[in-house]
Amino acid sequence: MKNIGIIGTGYVGLVQGVIMAEFGMNVICMDVVSEKIEKLKKGILPIYEPGLKELLDKNVMSGRLKFFTEMHETIENSDVIFLAVGTPPKEDGSADLQYVKAVAKSIGEYMNSYKVIVNKSTVPVGTGKFVRDIVQEGLDKRGLSIEFDIVSNPEFLREGKAVRDCLTPDRVVIGAESEKAVEIMKKVYDVLYINQTPFLITSLETAEMIKYASNAFLAVKISFINEIALLADKVGANIQEIARGMGMDGRISSKFLHAGPGYGGSCFPKDTKAIADIAHTHGEQMLVIEAAIKANEKQKQKMSERIIYTVSQEVPIENAILTIWGLSFKPETDDMRDAPSIDIIRALVRAGARIRAYCPEGMKEAKWRLKDIEDYIEYCKNEYEAAEGADAIILMTEWHQFRGAYLDKVKAVMKNDYFFDLRNVFSKNIEVKEMFKYSGVGC
């Protein structure tokens, strides 16, 4: 099986399509947004992801990777169809499956031979069977009897490291009810199978739950260490040494034990709310996960309050100019979805402060996400321009270039010398602590 269709060219779909082509498959990446497809044909990426453009150009040149807007051609010409469309949260936190439903309906309308239909999107438990019913309904309306299989194959990509995660994943999870579908998926991932990447073959429902459970656990871990950091501040302990001591325990590990302003991005906020909603639907309550969600909101509020209180000891907050270094929810991505910077900037502006901001990749998206307060934000060309006339620097996202900034040059152009290091980048740098009125998170 070498003809792969990817429906949806967002973060997951585009990276998946490029890597499938790199694995030697013939891949069609399809999207209904014609402008996006035209740009991709010209090698213009809609997202920033290190290493992706080089692989895209290489596989387009080889003829293995093509971009379509035609749904019927994609379905008819693909043996395996990946659904990689968005599942944004509704107001109640549940996942919106309208795009999944629309694609499933199209597959039922255009399917012409046996297909393996793969849910790559993060979807609630039961979505696989939901898709199967919609496809079958479409076939019944056409009076056709065509065999097909449904697979759940959740992604575990980290933005900024998505290419690496696709090429060398920790594991491949395949949820299916058919041995035939499992064997086909092993052929799709033949390169990984040969390289002895761990494969977990399980049921549709279990595979769907694994993604939510994984993200929810990591979100809980982040919220936990952030709450410990708040306590560490009160008792005079050092959160980095606490995290190091905890991480030495093999049962815990050091990953995701980094205190900061709160988690954000396309997965953790959405998936924690979704799994809590799934639980409520089935008469259960996810007390730990719901606490993590509340703790994350509290963390952003605490960071805002600390900045406002500290700066206002010397400067009325209504007269303060605050510099934000980093807007994206993490480095090496332009993704601003649920970034802590959004809530923190809004809180600072509500208090009366004016913002000067710089981010290597996040400013384009920030401008429309924060459009309603654009009169209070000035976007700058680099970290030094952003610091001009500032009362405080707020290091929001730990981009590498901020680690290497000439801080004496930064201080020289500032009006006051507050430095809020919300990622603890300089927490062990004595020179920085002597140069500025320094404040980290829990240290």
C-alpha cells in the first residue's frame, strides 16, 4: 500500500504527509482552503516548523508529494486516508467533530474501492465507530457494498520538534478491529517497524483514550510543579533543585518538571477539557485533571499579579511600559493557541500597562489574536528595540536568542531594571541577578 491521502494540512496533517513521502509513499495532501494549497505547491509553508521545508521541497521535487483541493480525487486515488482535520473545543470543552463528520460523509460519497480510514486527529472515544457509521450510510445511499476499515492512529508530535518526532517516534499506536487494517498500517510505517520502533496494537477505543490520557497526564505534571513553585517562593525553597531531586526518581523522571507561567498550545488546554467532558458524559468526574486545569489558570493569574504588584512599588502601573520577550506558547513554533502570553498580556493591559513585544515567530499570529487591545501593544523588530524605555522585561518564552542576549545593552536602554524570568532561564546567573531586580518562578 503506497498511495496515501492526508485530508487536512494543518500542523499534524502537513508534517504527517511530508514524512510519509519521506518514507517512500506517494502522498496527496488535501485541504479545502485553496489559498493554502497554492502556497504549498510553491513551497510556502503555513506554519513554522524546523526542518519541514527542506523535506517538503525534496519530496515535491521527487514527485512523491502532491497537494490537492479536490476531495473526490484524494479519496479515489488513496489506499489509506488519514483524517487530520481540526477538532477545536466547543464552549463546554467538548471536541467539535463537525470537520471529521464532513470528511467521513465525503468518503462515503466518493469511495470507490477498499480503504483504510485513519483518524489522526485527536478525537473523543467512540469517534472511530461514529466515522464508520457515517461512511457506511454514504455507501448505503449509493447502493454499494465496499469493504473498508477504521483505524485510530493518534499523533504525539511536539511543536518545534514535530519532524523529529515523526521520523523517530517513541511509539506508534494503532487501534483497529481488523487484522487486515493492522497489517496495512504496519506497511505504511514499514520504515519505523524495521527500525524497531515500539508498536502498540489495541482497540479503537483504547487508542483514542491513549492520546487524551497522555496529554492530560503531562498537563497535570506541569500544573503540579507550577503549584510547588508558588509554595517554594513562600518558604524560600528553590524549585529547580526540587524538580531535579524529584526527577532523579525513575518513577517520576525529570521531563515536564519545569516551572513557568502555565501550559498552552494546541493540545494540553484542549485535551484536558475534552477528557473532562468525556468523563462527565459517562457519569464520571476527572478530579485530578480538572484541578490541573484550574491550577493552570491560577498560574497565569499569579504571574500577572506578581508583575503588577512588583512594578507598581516603583512606577504606577498605568504609566508602566512592560517588555514581553516571546509570545508563542513554546520556542521553535509560531503557535499562539492558548499561549500563556495571551492571558498575561491581557491582564497587564487591563491594569493599565503598555506593552512592547518581540517574538522570533509568534508576532504575526499575536497581532490578530490580540487585535482588540492592539492600541496598547507595540510589536518590535528585535529584543533590544522592545526593551527601549521599558520598566521591566518579561521573559515569556525561552527562545535561544534570548539566552544569548547582551543584557548590558538591554539594561542601558531600559527606564527601570525589573526582569521577570518566567522560564527560569537566568536563575543561576549571578551576573544577571546583580544587574537587574530579578524575579524567577519558584527560585
